[in-house]
Amino acid sequence: MPILPTAIHPGGELDLESLNRVVDYCLENKAAAIGHLGGASEYFKVGAKQREQIISAVVERVNGKAPVFIGTTDLSLADSLENARIAQKLGADLLMVCSPVFGAMQKDRLFEYYQRVADVCGLPVIIQDTGASKACYDADFIVKLGEEIPSCLYAKAEGGGFLEKTQELMSRTGGKMQIIGGAAGFHMIQLLRLGVTAFMTGTEAAEIHNDVIFSYLSGDIDGAVDIYYTRLLPYLEIFNLNNRYFLKHMLWKRGIVANTELPFPQEGQPPSPLLIDEFDYIWERIQRNKIKM
């Protein structure tokens, strides 16, 4: 379930041609759903008009080949609720909701936040336990959301201790809530062993992530472990040092996006030439020696 980056031209305008190519790439590599306006999309840097352009473009390009999920979180409750309405109007199939990017919320206020989103929109909700209020998202709170808000049908378990949290959620929800793996692909084998079958990772290398998943689910456990430790982990070690840059860098190297431009304001410094060279060194060898599934 990849979350797509926000492709832009050097001047900051949306690059919808690159966005279409990213959608095509994900569908060609068997994405179970296509997402946008999440953390990897840098949603908090996208204007209201751009949001509508992105949602419309993704829904049109996917064209019913997979569900489309859209992040609705914003800096204010009013904007978050309006984002939910617009996502539904423009054809999204699911919403993804995390806590606002600024300010740690109390659990009762965060619960109210999810309830308000559910009240204005009839779409299923993915609970994403990341952001400033990640301390709220323990297993008790996620289970409460699922039990008391009927539209909260999915949860992406991340944050601190997410392996143990995932194990508890899998046990306590009994399949009533689908638990989604994340963490950029780290611990994918461990999550599969816990019973997780959906992963919100891997836009930059959807083919590798799905090779791990499909190998494991088809019963080729040793093959899945081999792909994970020989193709996925080696590049993730460098990728995670600056994941927003390297996400676009990998897509740019393969001609999927036109450039590596990040939306304004860019956070921190771009990777050094040495780090980029080392990343390319390992990625080229992974590509050269990849296993045909």
C-alpha cells in the first residue's frame, strides 16, 4: 500500500506527468492500494488547491484498479474535516488519519478528532499512529477506536515498540481490524511472522517489497527471508538517513519522476555527494542481481 511522494517541478508546481508514472509503476508492481497525502507525501507542505489536483489525478489514473486512500490530517480540525469531505467527493475509497503534525494531544481529544472525521465522511478510516501524539497510540487506544467508531477498520501500527504493539493488536482485534505494517520496510519478516499481510511501505522499491510479501505468503519462507536480507535491508540502511530525498532519487534514477525536487520548505541538508554515491553503489548491485519472481 505505497504512499506516493509529491512530484513537483523545480519552480514548485505539481508535476502530474511524474505522478501518473509513479501510479503506473506501483500498479505494475501489484500494489494492493495506492495512497497519497501522507507523511511520505509531505502533506503539510501541500496547498488546498494542490490537494484537490493530486486526489483527482490519482483517482483518475488508478481508474478503479486498486483502492485509493488519502491522508486528511491538517494543522486545524476545520481543515482536516474539509479534507475528508473533499477526498470523498473526489473519489477516494479510504481515509488515512494521524494526529496533527504540531502539538501533543490528549487521548480524549484525539478520540474526538477521529469521531469528528467519521461524522463528516462515510469512508473507512486507516488509523496511523505517528506524529506528535504517537504516545497516545497504545494498543488500548487503537482498540477503543476500532470498537467505538465503526469506520475505523484499519490501523498502521508504528511508533515505539510497534512489533509488540502489532502482536497485541493482532491478538485483541481478532481480524475485525486489519493491522498494516510500516517502518519503511524494516522488520517486514517479523511482521509477516506475526500475521500481518498489508504493508504501507515501498514506493521507492515496490517490486522488492512485494517480492518479500508474495514469496512469504506463497509458502516460500526461505525465499522471502533471502530477498529481505540481501535486497531490501542493504539499501534501507542508507535510505533511512534521508528517506524523502532517496525516495525521489530512486524514482528519478529509473526515469519515473523528472527530478528529486522536494516541496518547500526543504528540511535539513540534502545528502552529501559521498552518501549519494554510496547509495547508488549498493542500489545498482541490488538491481543487477535481483531475483526474478
